Amino acid sequence: MDLQAVIAEKITEKGAISVAEYMNLALSHPEHGYYIKKDPLGKAGDFTTAPEISQIFGEMIGAFLAQQWRIMGEPATTLMELGPGRGTLMSDMLRITRHVEGFHNSLSINMVETSPYLRAAQQGKLYGQHPDISWLETIELPPKPLLLVANEFFDALPIRQFVSQGKEISERMIALRDGKFIFSPENAPVIREHCPAALDITRKISAHIAAHGGVALFIDYGYIGGSRADTLQALKNHEYHDPLEDVGDADLTAHVDFNALKDAAKAGGATVHGVISQGMFLSRLGAPVRAKMLCKNASDEQQKTILSALSRLIEPEQMGDLFKMICLTGARHPKPEGF
Ligand code: SAH
């Protein structure tokens, strides 16, 4: 049975399911879920992420976190990544910070990953880079300071959507007709959506940082202000796809509501910096300077690749503006560089 059949059977037996449940099954069904069974990243996959575009992304974030650790007073720290994909970001962060005195020795690294497939890829990529790396299915935080990074993690968490029909507001569901999925009610405008899991996780991390200290960076594509009605989208082979088709074989995401994340973080007790754009953050941290350095020992062809990857990350009309970030810190922590 494929995922289409599994979900269809569920709907036939129990009735329509919410968009959140559909998204959860599509991405995380233990056998057929999109993230569970294959590598969605890169040219051969369905989408490409910033760490896969250029090593500079991970290098800037690694240097940023090491600097925050210094400011925190160089404590024994949990370094956690949420949804680490192929492990490229962590690998680049560890390589660039190898010579920061005392840093690696003070870290216990936690990779939070539900996909056995990607977990294996991460283990391969990180082999030999650090003696204390463990993998978790969910976020568990030991009582000590935290450095955390999540890139394109929140967009993969299930959203709930609400529709209006006349005066009535109801949750948007997914039903079955002639063996195909349809939205139910049909053709009713979506008036809002939200992502309870993202808010819960943000509150939890924020409360931890308020109590134990730390710095968390959330990077994702999303919006500031207002609430968008319907941002549910599917991507397959780098192209937009119908979210109700090829379930489990297309990536399913929603844009991240940064104001909602900020509110959740404030409610949890942390101080929030940003929202700023990815392009601005990387530029302020010196990504263009780093690119020039990498170009020094590179062939003409390689230089072209390095510079076009840099443009992709920071130019406003490419990923620079759509991707945004916030940083959570403890109350007494100074405003972090770049924000
Ligand atoms: N951060 C990586 C990958 C982004 S794709 C990069 O930038 O390249 C989303 C990642 O989140 C994948 O690793 C996926 O398996 C993981 N993921 C999705 N839902 C998750 C969940 N509920 N808990 C933990 N990891 C999850």
C-alpha cells in the first residue's frame, strides 16, 4: 500500500482529516513519509537549501555561534540543530570553528532528526568531526546553556487552516472523492492558518534559554506582519506541485509566520532579536569577504561558482529577502552581531 492508499483508507473509515494531519502523514508517516524514505535535497531531489548552495552559509553561522559562546562566558553547552538535512550545515560549522580555543571541547552536540535516511546521511557527513554527537527524535534539553540553529525546519511542521463560509468558520479538512483528495469544504476561502507545533517548540526553547542561557537562530522562508491565509505549497523536482497530488513524493511546506514565532518566544521568556533578512545577516557577518578569500586559490570556473552561490544566498531577488531570521537570547545577552 502506498501513502495515497493509506490516507484514503483512513478517510474512508474515519472521515475527513485536517490539513495538519494530512501534512503530518505526508511528511512523517513512519513508513511512507516524504522525509522518512528519501533524500529530498539537492539537484536530484525536490529543493535545495542554503547550506547545500555554499559552505559560506554554515561558516558564517558557525563563526556567529562561537562568538556568542565567548560572550556567554565559554560555558559547557549543548549545540543543537533541528532538522539537519544532510548534515552539511553542522559539518561546515564544525570545520570553521575547529581552532576556536576550547569551543569544541565544551560542546555536546544534539541532532534532532526524525528521518532514519537523513540521520544516516548526517552520521556519514559528520564522521570524525566531533567526539560527542547524539541523535534525538524530539527536542530534549539538558539543564545547561544552549546554542541552537534551525534552517528550513519550521516550514516543514504541520499547519492548521481555517475557512469561512458565510458567517461560519471551520477548520479546512481533506476528504476523498473518486479516489482523489479534495479540500473540504470545497472552494471556501482560507482566512488564516497557524502552526501549533512551531509555536510549542519556540516556547520550549525560549523558556530553556531564559532559565539556562543560550542563543537560538531560526532561519526560514516566511513573512513578517499580517497573517497570510494560505501558504501551503508542494514542491517536486524544483517545481510547484498540487499539494493534494503525489502525497509522500512531493515536499509539503508552509511559510513561517515570524511575528507569531516572535510572540511565542517572548511568551517563553527569551529576548528576541530581528526579524532580519538572511541577505542582510550574511552581508553584515562578512560573507562577501569570505567569498573573496575562497576565490583567491580558485580557478576561474570555481570563482564563478563561488560568486554565483553567494549571490543566490544574499541577493534580495534570490534567497536574500524571502529567507529571514530571528535570534533568541537570554535577557542580559548583548544584541548579537548582525542583528
Ligand atoms: N536544515 C536542512 C534540511 C531542511 S529540510 C538544510 O538546511 O539543508 C527539513 C529537515 O527537517 C529534514 O532533515 C527533515 O527530516 C527534518 N524534519 C522534518 N520534520 C521534523 C520533525 N518533526 N522533527 C525533526 N526533524 C524533522
